[in-house]
Amino acid sequence: MKIQAEVSIYPLRTESLSQPIQEFCEILDSCGLEITTTNMSTLVSGDSGILFKACEKAFDQLSSQYQIVMNMKISNACPLDGPNA
């Protein structure tokens, strides 16, 4: 099923905020997902299985180097027309 997620990464106790966020986006991109970055979050679209595994991979990799918070909102309807769109 195709889904879309809005994901925010909040690096804690680090001097560079942009580095972990860039690494996060690179991991998702390497998994073949469609990503769009905004000022406060990243929109991620793709197959649900791939998206969930990619977010788990990104969290695992980032949390081994940084203290982070990941916030996700997941939808099978927005902006899609239906669950099989």
C-alpha cells in the first residue's frame, strides 16, 4: 500500500543540527522513497513496508551517533485519493 508520512528529526545536545537531518534524508533517499524537505519536516511517500523499514533504519543509524527525537505522522489518505492510489 502506498502511504505518506511527515517525519521530523530533532537532534539533541549536538552543535550541528543540519548534519543528522541531512543523513536522515540520505538514508530515506537511498531506499528509493520520494522525499520532500520543508523547514520543519520531511514528507516521505512510498510503499508502506519500504517506508517503515527505511525510517527504522534511519532511526537506528542516527541514534547510534546522536541523541534524537523522531516524530512521525502517517497517512494512507493524504494527499492520495485512496488506499490503493
